[in-house]
Amino acid sequence: FPLPHWSRTRTTSGEPGGEREREREGERRRWTRRQAAMIPQSSLPSHIASGPHVSPFTNSNAGLQADHRSEDIHVPANAASVPFAVAPSTEHAEVNLGEPRKHTTSPYVTGNSVLAIKYKEGVLMACDMLGAYGSTKRYKSVQRVFKVNETTIVGASGEISDFQYISNLLEELTTQDFCYDDGCTLSPKEIHAYLCRVLYNRRNKMDPLWNSLVVAGVDTAGESFIGSVGMLGTSYTDSHVATSFGNYLSRPLFREFQRDDMSLEEAIALMQEALRVLFYRDKTSINKFILAKVSGGEGVAISKPFALDTKWDLKAFVNPSKHAVGSW
């Protein structure tokens, strides 16, 4: 833009100095306002203007040192500044841009088999209390049966921390039911369907929850239900269910002796025999178990930890390598 005439240096004789300066100042302000009106003004949204940001044209890591949100940099730092904004993930904060996300590829602290059978008045579930760190029997008082409400229990084998996450989800559902205060609660079938969706959703994100779940309960109509959900979202229902090694060692006993009309005493005896076989044959098992039952009249009851009577004086146990080739 050309400079206005008042910006050029000149001298005018015979004019009062103070009045001339005031005229020049007024003309200068009017020119500034005209120039500002000719240039369109725009303001950045608050979630963009607040930064910090990483320039897409730099290859240095200087920006990452200021903002550890890595691949979530496009997400606003303040979720309240944009409607329906999702808070940035902090799970992978140290991952550099361009690197793949890193998810859990194998579980660390795990629980083993969970068994469940139907009997005449309800359902019975059992498992040990071991949390194994690899092959080390590290934690020996891990509760792997969770009471959801007065009609449903959930047992889990696999990664303990993932089961704790699932337990938190179920607690949120129970709290929501309580807040509605409409007399309705989730049935075992509904909780089983919900967990199927949760595990299948995480599987589709290539970040599965490393658990095999058993859902058991009795609905308000008195109908017993037992269902299983795998870590990939696969599921089935039956009169008897087992996870992990229990699929191979306990379900043959259930197929032969379990009946839907059996008494509670018969169901407990069958369950204890199945647990004893598991303890004999599964190295990641300990002789510390709990039983949980759900019946139509009494609701949920979880026993205190107990141990089984075992017999180790069999000849095969006394000298297990007697007939083994190359043993010493």
C-alpha cells in the first residue's frame, strides 16, 4: 500500500505546530482502521490455539518432548473445548510417531481352569486361587470368581489384570442398575451377551482381553444358565462348562456324571473330584479352592478357601520315572 501523505517528511511554515500534529494523528488513525477493515480477521478455535503442536515438516523429536500424546496429537488437549471430543490415550505415550502401536502379546499373571455345572436348584462354580507368574506359583490368594448381582457370578481364567478391568465394567453396569431403581436387574443371559460384545470388540481392535470367562446364574424365572466366552468373543452355553485344562481333564467327568436334576451334595462331590484331578495333573494349580453357587431362593454364596484330601502313595507317583526310557 502507498504511504499516506502525512508519512512523508515536509515542513509547512506559518501553521500552528500543535493543531497540525493533531490533524496528522487523526489522519493516521483513520488510515489504520481502513487498512484493518480490508484484511479479513480470523481466530483459531480454542483447541487449536492452545497447542502444543508438532510441525508436520520437521523430523526432529523436539515436538514430542513437549507433547507426549504421540499419534493422538490431533486430539484436543482439553476435551471440554470441543463437543464429543475423546481424551487422548495415555497407554502408548512413549511411542514415537511412525512406530506401530504396541499391545500385550502374552499374559503375565494368569489364573487357570474354571469349572461350572448345573444342578437341580441352580449352578455351581469352582476354581483355585493361584495367580501364576509364568510357571512360578507367585500369588496364592487370588479371587477369580466375581459376584455381579444377586443372580449372576462370573469366573475367569487368563490374565488377572484384564479380569480386573472386566470386573470394573461389570461394577459399572451394576451401579447403573441401582441408580435406575426400577426393580430390573441384568439377567445371566444379558451379562453373557454383554461380555461377548466386549471381548469381540477388543479382538477387532487387535488388543484382546486375555481371558476365558464363565458366566453362571439363575434368572428371576428360576431358569439356570451357564455360558462361556473366549478371548476372541467366541461363546457357547451348556449344562457344564470348563476353561483351560479343565476342558480336557474335567469335562469328561462332567459328561459322564453330571445331570441337571442332581442334588447339591452330588454336585459338590462331582466338582471336588474334578478339582482333585486337575490338581494331580495340572502343574499350574494349587490345593486351595473356592466354590460359588447361585440358587433361585438363596441368591449368590461364595465359600471360604478350602483344600482337598489327596493321595500320593500310588506306585506311579512314588517312582514316576521307573519305566521311562533314558531316565536317571
